[in-house]
Amino acid sequence: MKVLDLRCANGHSFEGWFASDDDFMQQNGSGLLQCPVCADGVVKRMPSAPRLNLSGAREPRPASAPMAKTPGSAAAAPAIASASTPASAPAAAPTADAAPADLQAAWLHAVRELMHRTEDVGERFAEEARRIHYGETEARGIRGQATPQQREALREEGIETVSIPVPLALQGPLQ
């Protein structure tokens, strides 16, 4: 497998794993690649050092620097998220000096949480939002699709909505 550094037209960086350069070119030329952050289909390969993902091979681990201890105190341990951390655990809010990759990861986590905690009503979004607003059905979090005209009509009725671009990769079953 070849691991390539990719970037969308909006500047979001991400990795792509491909069987070969030809595989990347074919998928990109066919419009099959999308940014996992904004779903932009204009994806270009960035210069990077070659890296192959070979089964059984492991990346070298950097040597850890020893932690200093002051008398009477324990060394501070780095915070590490384990595989057993539940997906619904709140993520730390990114700081202003956070790396773009950290911001992208936080955004994807927030979108996954939103999708997990809301009901997909699809094309019936405007109708269902009205039913909830006017008390015809139980209040709950919903998501779906609405045209700009439907969103404007909802706003005029006092029903607030938020448009969030969801990459196609997150719209199906999560792997």
C-alpha cells in the first residue's frame, strides 16, 4: 500500500492509502476522492517522502525523553487516549495554536457525535422541524436535507437551523 499526503482545494490535508500511483490517478480522475472534512472533490497529491505500509512492518518509535521530578511530586504523565475510550467521550476543545490536523480531527469528531445523537429524517427535514416546533411530535434532535428556500421559510417561522457539510464517507455506515 502507498500512503499519500493529499490536500483539497480548501487546504485540508489528509492521507490516502492506495494500491499504486495508478490507483490514485484512476480514483482521482473518476471523481471518487473527497476531502473527509469538507467533501470537496478537488484533491491533489502533496510532495512527501515515500512511505509504504507493509504488513508486519512497524514504524520506529521515537525515544522518550526522561521526565524530571521535583522533590515530593510525581512526574506528569502525558495524556493518551486509549482504544477503550468511548466514542462519545468529550474531546478537548482545540486551542488557537492547535495544528490543522488537530482541528480537522476535532471537527470530524464533532460531526460524528452530531450524527450519533440525531435522527436522520432525510428529505422530510423541513416538515419534521415544523412538527417539532409546533408541538405535533416529541422534541428530539434531527438532521436531514433542506433547500435554501426551505431553510429561509423555517427561519421566517422562527425555527433555527444550522447547515453543516457532511462528507459522503460519514453519511453511510461508520467503519
